[in-house]
Amino acid sequence: MTTTTPAQPRHTAQPLPARLDRLGRLDWAHARSLLTGTTCAWADLEGFHVADAERLPEEPPQCTHVWAWDGTRCLRLRIDGSQALTAALHPGQDGEEQVRVHVRPGFPWARDDKQVGPLPAEAHALAFELLELPGATPATFVRGTAT
């Protein structure tokens, strides 16, 4: 029998402290107003979108989640009819509720994958990170950076 060195995990999560703000269940207009100045990503019946918050539809999109980010925060909106269960994560910041998230690379669908329709160029122009909040009620936040 030979011994081999086990392969390293392909994507090791990096721990990161953050402040978590649970904003709660908000009507769409209020939730949408919190996204001003962010870049948003969502997949609806029209396909996958990466756009400035100003381009979000006036009515809640037909999707399960909207992820948004700017230089200091990541927002996660779980769409539920005309409302959004909303939370903000402030990576690297101390504050009211300090949490530890696991950060790992995230990847959009392949260019030829048609599960969410044609992917816009923006989907592959960004490097995505998943910020995973572990625990009894896990949640994933997303942020994109230029490649």
C-alpha cells in the first residue's frame, strides 16, 4: 500500500468577521429603496441579471432571491410575494451583532447553460464571492468584484 498526500480542497472557505443587521420582512418598495447604490443579481423568468439597483423592476421580480452589494455591505432579499425578508451583512465590521462568515468563490452558470436563459456578459465579467452564514439558520450573501 502506498500513501499519497490527500488532495487539497478546491475551494477552502476563509473566515471573516462581519456585522449582521436583520432588517426583517419589508414591502418591496421599502426593500428596493435600501438597495440604492448597489449592484444586484437575480434570476427571474427573463434570465439571470446583474444590474445597478436602479434597474430593478418596480414590482418584485419573479425570483426567490435578490443579492446586492456595494463597497461596505452585502444585502440578501428573499422574495415572498410582495414582500422581501431582508438582511444586510457588513464584512469586516464590528458592531451590534458580530458573526463569522465563511467566504468562498462563487461561479455563475456556464456560458452555454440555459437553465436561467442567456447569461449577460456581466455574469462572467465579475468574480463572485459567497459569504456563508453558518448555524441553525444558514444564509448566503453574494458580492461581485471586477476580474
